[in-house]
Amino acid sequence: MIKLPKEIGKGKFVLKQYARKGKYALYELWLKDEHIACRAKADPPEGDVVIGYEVIIIRRKKACEIMGTQYPAKEIYPSPEEWGRFGWTYNNFRDANAHLKQLENCA
């Protein structure tokens, strides 16, 4: 089983795993430094910037064969279509962490 990475690149964003409790995880959503714009010249960016948080339910995909190629079993991040059911976005850590704790307590 291939585990979900602790860091996931998504275009101009990077998701960094902050916490994981079994099948639930909290990721920080970072905007990469090279995409930070509209900043005052007196306050230049000093690296990536956290812009949000994502709470997810980690699911598993079984090993399979597609056109003769074997793919191992792996954990998967929710797709955009699954958002609201297996993943949620928050703009502050407090709300994201509260949701993660709620998911843990209901398991």
C-alpha cells in the first residue's frame, strides 16, 4: 500500500500534511513563493505562504492492471468532484482542526 505523501504539489499550490489520525488528515495549503503577487514592495515575500487548510478522509484504491500495466494499491486524496463529501477547505486552522477532531470522534 502506497501511503499518501506528506507533501503534494498542485500547480501553484503545495499541500503539506500537518496532522494525520488514521484515515483522516489535515493539510496546510501553501501558495508557492513564485506565485505570490500583489505584495507591497516594502513587504517582499520570504518563501511560501499558508493560505488555507484542507481536512480529508483518506481512501484507498485497490491494486489493478490497466492495459497490461500493474498499479499497486494506494491511498488517494479526494478529487474536486468529491469535495464536500471527502474533503473540506478552511481559511483558518481553528475550524479545520475542529473538523478533524469531529471526524475522529465520530469514527
